[in-house]
Amino acid sequence: MQNQFTRKILVLSLITSISSISNTTHGQVDTLSKQLSGVEIMEAAQYHGGEIPLSYGIARNWFALEEQGKQSVLRKSMPKVSKVYDAIADEKSNKASYTGKLVSEGKTTPLLFIKASWLQDGVVQKAVKAESAEIYQFGSEQLRVEHQCAKSKSKTEPLKCKIYLSNAKLKQFITEIIEPNEEPSDVETESINVIWSGDLDRDGKLDFILRNTFYNGERTELYLSSKAGKNEHAKLVASIQRLGC
């Protein structure tokens, strides 16, 4: 009788452990960097466990995009990922339990780490941004990051806005966000900013790196013109998200 009771306890314990592992794995997969076209990205920053690409430990095909004066450069890179204390998930006194990931590269801080087999070392041409608007010029090509916002009832009501990449011939929808209005509000808002634009894939057309900042974190997205489909200026090929908690 005692042996049967002991076996039942062991079985229940095993089921609980499997369930816990399954839930943890599922959560990690949900927050991983999205690889949409054979491209992955990371920033030199700290992440929760599971937020960075699983392939970060493979040095092959990683490149660093960095600013060097007025020009941008792609160079081969080997990002270093270290385990660090995560204030949300870890016990500070137990270093063996640390699950945070710190992405770095020696003394330099690249704008972005990009993994793609077709990238090449060397200078990449940057777009010229207009001083008074979100208009980006590259050769004869000109693109605008356009915010179209619905009217609000008051200055404190956040704005519901649609974001487009557009020129005179084509308007491409990117996303929809809630932006702050003229006066502060208790409603959570977000913003989108272009952190880099130029010809990353060297096809003579504009590519973009966008950052969507929201209440509890930020998401960085890479758009490439060479992957664009019909009625697109550029296609989203990779994204990575960092959450505060």
C-alpha cells in the first residue's frame, strides 16, 4: 500500500515538472526574435531569457551595423551573450539561477547586429533626412514615414494613428498605434521612430530600421526593399522585442 502511494506521488511530481517545463518553453518561444526571411537581429542591450534568437551562439553570418562619422558600415561580428541578473525573474544571491542575457561586443556598441548569409562587409549608403519632416532621400528615391491620426475629442485623448511608408505612387501600411496628444493622459501610448535608413541590402532602394516604444518595452524592426512584394516599398524581415517586466 505504501509503495503504491509512493508511486502516485512520483507520478504526480513528474507530471507537474513536465507541465512547468512546457509552460516555460512556450513562453520563451512566444517572446523570441521573429525571423521572417532568413534574417535575425539583436541589439547591444540586456534581455530577458528567451527574447534573443536561439542562433546567437553561432558566430557565422552575424554582422554589426555601426555609424562611422557621416557613413554607416557593415562588418563581420561575433556578438557576445553573457548571463546576467534579471530583476524580474532571478534571485540575486544565486548567480547559478541568472536568466538575463546581455548582448555586447567588446568596447563598441553597434546600432544593430544582423544575421543574414548574403550580407557583405563594407560601407552602406545612408539616406538623407529632411530637417522639418520624416522624409528620407536616397538618390532619386524619396520616402515619407507618414502618421495619419483620427481626430480626438480633447487635447488629453490619445491619438489613434496609422503609420505608412509613402511616396507619390504608393502608400504602404506599416502598423497602427496609440500616440500621445498635446496634453498628458493616463492611457498608455507608444511611438515609432526611424533609427536608421539607407541601402543595407545594396539594391539601390531604401531600407529602414524602426523602433516602436511602448509602456512596457520596445520592439525593433528591420524592413528591406529587396524583399518587398507587390504594393510594398520594403518588407518586415526581422524583429526583436524587449519587455520591462
